[in-house]
Amino acid sequence: MCLGIPGEVVEILVDRPDLAMVDVSGVKRAINIGLLDKGEVGPGDWVLIHVGFAMSKIDEEEAKAAMEFLEGIGQAYEEEMAALLESRIE
Amino acid sequence: MRFVDEFRDAAKARALSAQISALCEPGRHYKFMEVCGGHTHTIYKHGLEDYLPETVTLVHGPGCPVCVIPMGRVDDAIAIAEQPDVIMTTFGDMMRVPGGNGSFLDANAAGADIRMVYSPLDSLKIARENPDKRVVFMAIGFETTAPSTAMTVLRAAAEGLENFSIFCNHVTIIPAIKAILDSPDLRLDGFIGPGHVSTVIGCRPYDFIARDHNKPLVCAGFEPLDILQSVYQLLIQLAEGRSEVENQYSRVVPWDGNPRALKAIGETMELRPYFEWRGLGFISHSALQVREAYAVHDAERVFDVPGVRVADPKACQCGEVLKGVLKPWECKVFGTACTPETPIGTCMVSSEGACAAYYNFGRFSRDRVRQATALPSPTVRVPSS
């Protein structure tokens, strides 16, 4: 639960501007972007996601490095991704 | 398993290692505390202690949210879960944390409806879909997680979802650091500051450490190089006689934190007069509770909560590990009676707990030949922060 996972914003939901569809390692899930400034992120931007909320906008290089790091830490990351797969935020 | 020589930029790590050694005064011992459990995980996973001179010790701090939950709070949560029509929801990390009368996993096996969720918003969805049930979210974590809980409470209030409440166990990092600084057991030379917590609170709340205690703090990222770089920055400060707050993780951590997150916390939660931390005991103003305006979403107001204090098992020395006084392997039951499969203490449960991290990775690291003795080229440039 303490991991920050990088995701790429795919779209901001039209009827729910506080939610965004993001791509995390090929998994697409809705997350909440209400902790970021309005208009701070759009499609193509990267965010650091923590328990379903975007905590900060990051650049692509940081996102790649963070993902590489997470994939290397093993079990904790796998558990986080398994939990994310079950997530259906709306 | 990836070892230290496989991580990115191993050459840079060796160069940093050499520069760290060069900064150490002969005969002086240095003790730095990494506050965050995520850092502990990285240190053991990548065997970073092998990259540091013998005179630099990293001690592990209390920054593992699962580890600091006292047993009585687990019992309270289970007591709530066992009440009629309750669905208890929790992060997966909490499932095996032992209370005085077993864990969530045990309670679930005995018939309580306890479900793992990824996000408090998943818990809210369960409440929406089960209007005849009372859905409780076991809220744990430092300031990293508190904003997500706060935003979820705000959402529940906006939707009028009165069957959703949180059992609030959010803790705040600054009082824990203060307690450690005031403890006579430990003499520290500086801190590796938490990365994600600082994303929310920023770097200013640490000022007192540098100003009043004359100890440097460097907010650090989670990759091996981030941590080595932070040790290097701490040593430079000490060599120059400075004690300042520095931000090594500025690519993610804004100096002023996340104002929206702080606002959401402030709107829905307030400081408790005191809260018990496993190992650290009762600490004043160290945890959050739900504000009265959101009473309907506060499980402690909605349900009868026993609130009984339960002493830790005698054999367990998590408290000493959380304060950095003992290394995991110095605990009497480490790796024998207490393992990740059958944990006695919380530090063995969470992957961020020092004991679990050491059990899974550290044992191998210590057996390895020290690789840092080869190589270093003093001309290699140090990565800037």
C-alpha cells in the first residue's frame, strides 16, 4: 500500500473530471486525480499513483525509472499490481 | 533475485561509495536513520550496506504504517467486523497483522466479512452497492495515505453514503521522529527523510530537526542510487558542520508538499490528543481522528469499540526494532519463532517491515563478498539531485 506506482494518463473522464483512465504496465484502470490542480494533467502525462489517487505529476523519465525499480523489488510490487487489477474505482 | 551489481548505474553507485568513504572522518562512527519502510526495503533488497564503510550504520525507523499499529487496534477492528451487517475492508498488508485475538485472516475464516481493497474508493463502491450493509474501511498509513482516505470521506459525504465509515488509524510522522530524537537509547547523526510522505507534507515540517537538534535530514527517493546519494549529502553536511533539510527527491517532492492533500486532511480529520504506537508507546498529537462534522463516517462513533490496550507478546522486540535500537537479527525470535509465514510481530508482516525485508533479502546480502572494495574511479561525476 505504500508504493507509488507510475501510470500514464489515457483520458480524463468527460462526465467525471476528477477521474482519469490511466495505463499502468498495460493495465487500464480509473484513478482519482482530485489531489492535483485542475488541468494539471491530460492524456500522455505521467502520474505517481498511491492507493487509487494520483499524488503527483512526474516526467516520463522518472516514470520509467520508477517502474524499472518496482519491477525489481518483486513480491510487494506484484501484490500491489494484483490489488490494482481488482480495483474498480468509479 | 537482483543483486546490487545488477541495479541501474552500478558504476555510479561504486563511485558514490568511494566518495562516501572519503568523507568519513577516521575513527568516527555515523548512524543515520531511514524513517521510511520503503527505504528499508530498498536497502536490504539491494544490499546497500555493502556499499557503505563499516563506520556508517543505517538504522531503520518507525515509517512502516502496518508495523506501528498496536495490537489493541487490530482487536478493535475485528470487534467492528464481527458486528451485524458489517463488511470490513482493508489493504492486503493488514490481513496477517496479529492482534491479541488473531488477525483479520483468522476473523475472516471464523465468518467475519473482511475484504481486501486496493483503494478506499473501492471500499466506497462496495458501500454504494450494498446499501443494506455497513461498510467500514480500515484506514491506516502516514500522511501518504491520509489524503486518499480524506478524499473518500468527502466523497461519501457528498453522495450521502451513510453506510460508509472509516476506522481511522492514520498516524503522523513528525511526532514519531520527535519521540525518537527525545529517546535516550539512540544517538543519531542524521536522517534519510521519507519520500512519499514528503510529497504530501513537503520539507518544511522537518526544519526543527536541523534547527533545534542540529541534525541534517535529506528527503530521499527509493532507488538504490537515491539512498546512496542521500547518505553522501548527509556526510557532506556533517563534514562542513551544517545541519539543514535537503531534498534529494525534488523530481517528485515539492518543497511545500501538496496543498490540496493537506486541505482534504484538515477538512475531515483532526489530531487526537494521543495515540499508542507499537514500540513507541503513547505519543501526544501523533494520529488523526475524524472530525465531528463527519461523525456519520467515523466507525469509532458509529460502533461500540472495545478500546482495550493489549500488550505486545513478551518475546517480540518489534518496539526496539521500530526505534532503531535493535537490528532485526538481534531479536530473540527473529527467523525462528517469528517468520513472514507465522509472524509474531508486525515488523515481520509488512514487506516494508525491517524484519520481513531483512528476512527476505538481508541474510543473503551479508553473506556476499563485499563488492565495493573493487574499482572506484574518483573522477566519475556524482549524479546531482
